[in-house]
Amino acid sequence: MAMRLTIDWHVVRIPRVLVPASVLGLLLSEILLLFGCYAASAFLFPELDGQTFLLYESGFTRIGIQVGLLLLGFFFRNLYGELRIPNRTQLLQQLILVIGLAFIAQALLSYWNQDWRMPPHVLIPGSALALLVRVPSMVGATLISTVASFSSDNG
């Protein structure tokens, strides 16, 4: 008689905290998406070397700080609280607010430590790209969750 091993993929256990796999997947996809937007913006201008920025000018650290600021802003504006988006205009306003607050946090950060500040030629296009990518990704996640809940209710 063979034993059958079953794994519950719905909950991931991080020490002393139970995190649903969907939330962990959403968080990881957000990090990769935002990090990719800012890394891509480092390569937009041909006169500025994106590879030098990322590898030799602490670009990964600077982008990581900006992504962390945005994720904190998304969390405090409760953008992860509800997977379904009731109003796209309100979503766009919330995203612009969080990006604006991250700009202000970058300005304050430059007073504290100039080496951690994101250069404007990376920050502005990266934020615009993040805004352009983030809205369709959230709308797509809403559609996927709606279809998944509809199919689980009927099937």
C-alpha cells in the first residue's frame, strides 16, 4: 500500500505568521513588476548608462528603497484590502497619491543620505511606467479573481 503525500498550497507558513499563498504571490509579483519598471527606466536614455547605475552606483539598493516605499504606500492606502476594484478612477487616484508620496519621501531621503536618493532620470519615467503597468495588472487580477470565484460557485 503506497502512501500518498498531499501538500496544502493554500497557506504558506512564515515563522509565527500564516500567509495565504495568493497574498504572497501578489506581493512577489508586485515586487518584480515595480522593480522591473524602475530597472527598465534606467536603460531608457542612451546617454546614461543603466548598467553602470545598477551595478556600480547602488542602483539595486536605490530601486529597492523606492519599491519598498511604494509597497508601504499601497498597504497604508489599503490597496491590498480588496481584490475587486469597484472604481477604476478611484484606483488611479490612489496610485497617483502613493507615487506622489513616494516622491516626497525620496526628497526627504536625499536630505538624510544623498547616496540613497533615486536620480530623477530614473525616478520619473520609472514611476510613470509603474503607473501604466500597475493599473492593467490590478484590473487583470480583478478579472481573474472574478472568473475564479464564478467558476468555483458554479462548478
